[in-house]
Amino acid sequence: MYNYLMDFSRNAFYQEKLSKLSLEKEIIRAKDFEECDFDSCIFVDCIFEKCKFIGCNFNECILSAINPLDSRFIDITFTKSKVIGFDWTRAQKIEDLAFNNCQINYSNFKLLKIPGVKITGCEAKEVDFIETDLSKGDFKNTDFEKSRFFKTNLTGADFKGAKNYFIDVKNNALKKTRFSLPEALVLLDSLDIIIE
């Protein structure tokens, strides 16, 4: 398939299928992608500068060490993809993100407002959620080993089937948050109590 991204004379891509692109250490600047499907694409150590991704799907892609400088991500779904070490804090706007059966290890969502985010069936190890608004998020069946939750808004979030999380009940907002046993017993670890 033709490598659309290498055609830098184009700035807009609409309802296009981009397959098996492989870019490393590239700067992708001021490109708009609307309702595009990225299949089996690889982006490693790239900068997306002032780009717009709207209504796009990433299927079985690898996005590693990405800097989304001043870019916008709206209504984006990642499926069976590796979105590793992605610093979402550098983006200009994030809205309606969904990760299904992905690896999002070492990513940074610190201080972001992303209510309703979906991170389901994922591996989310050492991810930073400090002071992030994750209210009404869907985190079912995700592994949160060594991920950081502090002053995180988890109001109305769903952690059923999730595992390896450590969430201090005194330092996070947990109103109407759903958990499942036996994993939820770890919530007691943050309380100064003795269970015999």
C-alpha cells in the first residue's frame, strides 16, 4: 500500500486506511487525520507536532516513546496495540480515548482531565495517573502493576476484574467506584487497621 505519510505535500487525510507504515525518529508536523484506520503501523520515537487525530482507529500498531506536541486526539480507539511510553501530557487536547487489549506501560496521564476514558483488558504497568480525572472511566480486567494513583478522581469508575492496583482510599476520590473481590482487599492496605 502507498505510504501516505511520506507524502508531506498533503496535510489532510480523510477516511483513509494506512497500513504497515514504519517510521522512526520522524517529525510529523501539522497533519490532520479524520476517520482514518491505522493497521499494523509502527511509530517509534516520533514527534506528532500540531497534528489532529479525529475519529481514528489504531489496530495492532506500535507507538513507542511518542511526543504528541500540541496535537489533538479526539474519539480515538487503540486495539491490540502497544502504546508504550506515550507522554499524553504534551498533547493539546484529549477526548474520548479507548484502549482495548493494549499495552500502555510507562505512559503519562498526569494532571489530565479524561473522564470516561476506557482502558480495558490492558497491561498498564508503571503508568502515571497522579491528579488525573478518570471519573466514570472503564478499567475492567486491566493490570495496573506499579501504576501511580494519587489525588486521582476515580468517581464512578469501574475496576471490576482489574488487578495489581494500589489505590490509597484516603488520597483518591472513590465515590461509587466499582471493584471486585478478592482484588479489592488491597484497598484496606492504605488504612491503619488490623484484620484478624
